Amino acid sequence: MAGFFLSLEGIDGSGKSTQGRLLADRLRQAGHAVTLTREPGGSPGAEEIRRLVLEGATDRWSAETEILLFTAARRDHLEKAIRPALARGEIVITDRFADSTRIFQGITRGDLTETVDRLHELMIGVEPDLTLLFDLDPAVGLARATARAGAELRFEDMGLAFQQKARAGFLALAARHPRFALIDADADPDTVAARVWSSVAPHLTSR
């Protein structure tokens, strides 16, 4: 894969989607070809699965079933969107990737890490070149997320303790893998965008 693969991770309400759009705009203005995408979703089949996992009651699916659904969506996303864009030499920015499954399904409702990792190795087998982890107080993030209108609030409805456990999991994951860059997301969007650019720019000059 000839392009550059960047993922954005963090708890709900951490500002990933906003920063993804700002980064994609800046990269395009600099002359880069960019694919901005999201998970679950990013391809027609994966978008159908998105509605299944992000809407409805908190107990709609078990964590084990979610792992299968998210992996199916990710596989379709990889085949239909990510790999073709990377093959064209583009910068791919995805709002969430496998690390979200490692956290939200792998550790927040039991120890399913081994299941997540084995399924990822079998069906996905790809990691981003760089992962930006947007770190924020879970109470602040949850307040931001629940203030948004829409039906995709299933994980937000799991409450503050769930988000606190997710944040701790993300920080522990980032400490183990050098592809992570930690972004302090507790600031206005322009300030956070500047922090993002300082983490991304060195990777662009080395390409």
C-alpha cells in the first residue's frame, strides 16, 4: 500500500470528527489527495452495519456479537475504500479503526482482548501508519456527545463509567504502541488542530 494511513481515536465527544475534517481540508490545500472516512462505515455495506451497532438500546448486542459486526464492517471498509485509496497513493484518514474495537468491545465489558486480536489478525491484518489519540476528560466528552442531536447515542448511553474505562484503555494502548501520538483535546478546535498538524507534518516530510 503506497499511501499513508492515519486513524483518529478517542472516547466519544473528544472531537475526532471535527479534527478529521480540518486536517483533510488542510492537507488538500497543500496539494495532497485525501480520503476522509469513518468507522463503522465508509462503504455502503459498512454503513448499513453502522445503523445496527450505533442505534437502539444499550443491551441490543452483546460485546461478542459487536466484535463480529464491527469486524465485518471493517473488512468491507478495507476492501472497498481504504486499500483502493492507499493503492492510489492517497492519505487515508479514518475516524476510528481497529483500536476502537480493542477498547469498546475488548475491555470495557469484560476481557475479550484475545478474541478481538485474533479476529483482527485473521480478517483485517492492517494497522495505521499513525494513530492520533484525542485525550479528554470523560465527563467533558460525554457532555459534548450527548448534546449532539441524532439517534447514534448507544455507546454514550452506557454512561460515564464506561467512558472512563475506555479512556484508561486508550491511554494504556497508546503507551504500548509507538504509532500513537497523544493529542490534548481539551481546547478550542483551532488550538487542537495546531496540535494535530505538529504531529502529522513530520510524517509528510518523510514520505
